[in-house]
Amino acid sequence: MENTTIKPIESTKEINGELTYEDKVIQKIIGTALENVDGLLTVDGGFFSNIKDKLVNSGDMTSGISTEVGKKQVAVDMDIVAEYDKDIHVIYEQMKHLIAEEVQKMTHLDVIEVNVNVVDIKTSEEYKAESKTVQDKVASAAHTTGQFASEQTNRAKDILNSQTDKINDDLETEPRVE
């Protein structure tokens, strides 16, 4: 048997193409990067987004983040709610650093601008109290209602069993035939 060597094909052809990113991809990277910034309570998505989030736990981390994505660069705009008694300038610097680092690492795009508008400031307790959604409230009410219904069902079963036992006792004492 003869040994054959397979030679790699040498190609002088360059593969052409283009890599692009949808805004929502960059927004998701940014939203994920900002999840653990100390003092940043939320990125504010505006009135309608906030109403939606009050109704349902949407988990939409792109809400409130606006981006302009080019072939080499990204610009970011967002409104935030900062935590009371925290240094907002430090929060902003941390946000810029994290956004630039994560976008560069994942896409090789340069973040050239990060514009942040602080629309509100709240204590952590205020924010947590306001973050309880209608969905959370409905789930809690459903759980409470379920517990009540279960208790009432058990109570009805106990009464029915008690009455059944009483009827059975009465049947046993009466003659079956005349």
C-alpha cells in the first residue's frame, strides 16, 4: 500500500463579508454589563416601558437603552435612576468603563459616547417597594386564595365525613325490614 500525503490547498482567495450588529444586541450587552453597578437602581425605559414593567415581570434588559451602532463605533444614551446617598459621578464613570469594556471584548466595536441622564434618585427601600409588579401582587393573591380554598375544602370534607358517620350510625340502629 502506498502512502499518500494530503497537501493543504493553498488559496490566495480572500473570503469577503461583513459582520454587523443589531442595536438590540449591543443594548443587551450593555444591560447585562450594568446589572451589578453599585448605586444604579435601574435604567429607566420611559413611561410606557415602566407601565409594562409594573404589569409584568418582563426581564427586558434592553429597556431604556438607546444605541447608535456603526461599523466601528457605538454611541449610547440612557436615563437612569440612581440610589440616594451614592456618588453619581462614580456610578457614571463605572458605567462608562463597563460598557466600553464589554462591548469591545464581545464585538471589537469602540464605544465613543455614553450619555446618561439621571431622571430620579431613590433610596434602595423606595425602589424595592415600587418594584413590586401587578403580576407579583396577583400571584400573591392567587396563592392566598388557593390557601383559603384548600382550607374551606378540608372543612367541608370534615363536615361531610361527620354527617356521613352520623347517617351510618342511624342506619345501623333502624331495622332494615318491617
